[in-house]
Amino acid sequence: MSGGLDSILAVRVLMEQGVPVTAIHFTTPFSPSAPAQARQLAGAAGVVLLERPYGAELIAAVLDPQHAKGRHLNPCIDCKIGMFRKAGEIMGAEGYGFLVTGEVLGQRPLSQHMRALMLIEREAGLERLVLRPLSAGLLPPTIPEERGWVDRARLLSVEGRTRKAQFALAEKFGIKDPPTPAGGCLLTDPGYTRRLSDAMRGGLVLDGHLAEVLQHGRLYRMEGAARLVVGRNQADNEALAGLKLPTEHLLCPLSGRGPTALALTGFPAEFLPAAASVVARYTDREGDGPVEVQVDGGEAGSRVLAAAPAIPGGAVLV
């Protein structure tokens, strides 16, 4: 259950046939709002929701995809193979009969055409055990259909990118304010992937921490591998303060109202005055004097820098 409309519709189609369903949601660092959406949908449908982490596996797929990527950093086919494989392990261990997804034939050009659908389930070790109720009439019969666990005649034949059929089905099931498609993966977002690619080119290691930090502000590339994330609003500021690692520097203005910034691991101490100037540039203050910026973290501990508001030479907004 991704948290989008198609996944809850697939569940409801099977529930209408009396098929018992348990939902599973894989949490990733690139879809921050999806878990809450999945919980809400599962709760409204009255189904149990299992949540399992899928961060390390997805990061590995980003770094070394075995199949085609999308326009940005999204390894959709590898991602689905890994998710299906993990779901298959749970299915076998806990005695479930088959896997169900809300995929619609032809809806997504990379991972939902016929060849990709068959490839994903085959490489996941689930050939003919993946039922796609919204497009089943257009796909080869699966084992659960052949064995009579599911009535194929009551499944659908939805195809393509239009969503008229899904909205009509949502109305039939009484789903009010139907959720948008589950397209919230940040690996498809051009701005986010630009920041992420730049950070990795600078030598930063892609892990869950970096993936989350880059969701919360502007990214400035300083000299070499130095990267500075500058909050855009109060939510960003609070998030960056909470995410700080011992190897990172947190910068906050003491005079005036302005952003919190995080100098990421490997940020040279000699560049901190330049980072403080960036923070001062976005700080509202009275008068024309320098801004006092509190710097916490790193080997030198806490200190206060007086910074002129400026974007130093060599600092590039990514």
C-alpha cells in the first residue's frame, strides 16, 4: 500500500469479493509523507497495515541500478523488484497466498508497461503470484485466479494514464477526497535530485541522513566538498536542528530573525565564516552592522561569528 489511490482501490476490489487482505507499506527516506497516507487509507478500509523499512535497499539501487532509471535518480524497476522480494518473504513466512498491487498497465512509462510488469515479478521470484486487480483483465491470468481464490470476471481492465476509472471506482466505494496518485517519491523530483547529485559529486555519502537533510532547505556548494543546507522556513529550521550529527556544524543567527543552517560532514572549519555570511544574508535585522551567528559542533565546539550579510565568492546555490 503506497498511500495513493490505486493501492486502496486494489484492496477494496478484493475485499468486495470477500478476500481477506493485509496491507504492507515500505518506508523509504525519499517518500516522507507516504507512511501517514498509507495508515489513513488502511484505517479507513479496516485492514491491518504492516510497515517495513526499505531505506538501505533503495539507496543501493540508486547507487548501482541494475535496470533502467527514470529521468532523474529513480530506479523504479529495481525498487519494485526489491519491494516485491521483501513482500514475498513475508508472504511465505506468514502463510499468505499471493501479492496484490495497485499497478495500472501503461500508467507509468518506466515500470508499468507489460514487459516491465512481468520482469519485476519474475526477478522477485513471484512469477504469476502478483495480482493487479485494476488491470487484471488485460494481463495474463495469475495463480490465484486460476485456483478460484479470486473471481477474474469481477476484476477490472483499466489502462493508461487517465484516472477517470479510478475516480469512478472511488465514488462507488464511498472514498471521499480520494488521494492523489502515489507519485511522491523525491527521486523523481528535479530540484531534490539536483541537490542530491551535487552532494554526492562533492564526496558526501548517500545514506538516510543525507537523503532527509536535503529535503529541508537550500543547498549551497562551497569550495571542494563543502556543502551548506540553509533552512527556508521555521519547519526547515527545526528539522535541521534535529538532524544535526556530531560531525556537522549548526549555524543560527543571534541578532535578527533568520535561517538555521547545517554545514554537512567534511565542511572545513576555515569556511565557517563564509557559511555564517550566507546565514546573515537571509537574516532580517535592524541596522547595517554584522550579524552574530552562533556556530555549534565540530572539533572547535561552540563559538559566535560576526558575519557580514553576503553570498561569498565560490558559494553556489544548487
